[in-house]
Amino acid sequence: MDRVELIERYKAALAELPLEPTQMIVGAGGACVMHGVREETSDIDVDVPADLFTKLLETGVFNTHYFGTTLVLEYNDFIDMHAITEDRATVLIDGVCCHSLEETLASKLRLNRAKDQRDIAALKTKVSTEQERQAAAEARVLYSEGRA
């Protein structure tokens, strides 16, 4: 699915549950699509609060599978949910809450699968470019304030 379809499916799931965007955080390939480092993804992996994950699991309505040792709830044909217990850096892009560039890169590096290598390279480039852009913007502010 491309970015437009990802956004539509994400927002539809938010409305169905109903949840706030910060309660359903897109990671993995979906975050890569939202950050513009990849054109498409086959599914949407989302992190949801552990208590919500447990409530959905207890309904018995959803299929589950394991990714390594992690239990994954199959919300529908396109969205897989993972319980999250700690805060991670997020950004809101076009109404979709997703992991930050740095968090997405860290996640891909932890997995470090062969299929992640293209994403890792693109994320490293984008993170570096964003850091350079931010440093230049900060330098312009200092210069305009006469502190540079």
C-alpha cells in the first residue's frame, strides 16, 4: 500500500476503535512510508498501549501470531498491533502518529534483517540530512540574533 492508502486505513482504524493518534503509533515499513524513505509497505505495524492490547486480545475476535517472542494481534488484513510499554519518540505526519526517524532507524537496526538494509541506508541518509538542516536553521537564528 502507498502513503495515501496507509493514511486512509490508519484513520479508519482510529475511528473504529475509537482512539487518539498517539494511542496507535505506526512503526517499521509504515513509518518509512510516512517519512518518505520508501514508496510502499505490505502492512501497517502499530504499537498500542499494553492495556488496550490486552483488552482487544481478551475479546477473542482477533487472530494472533508471534514475531519472534512478541505476540502480535492481527487487527485486520492490513494492521498488526504490538503492545508497547515504554514511551518512544513520535511525530505526527498528515494525521498519522509514527515513530520518529531516529526511532524507526533504531528499530530497523535492532532487527537488522536482510530486507531492512535498504530502509536502514535510506533512514541514515534522511536522519543525517535532517540533522544538517536543523543545525543550519539554528545557525541562522544565532546569526540573526547577533550571537554567531
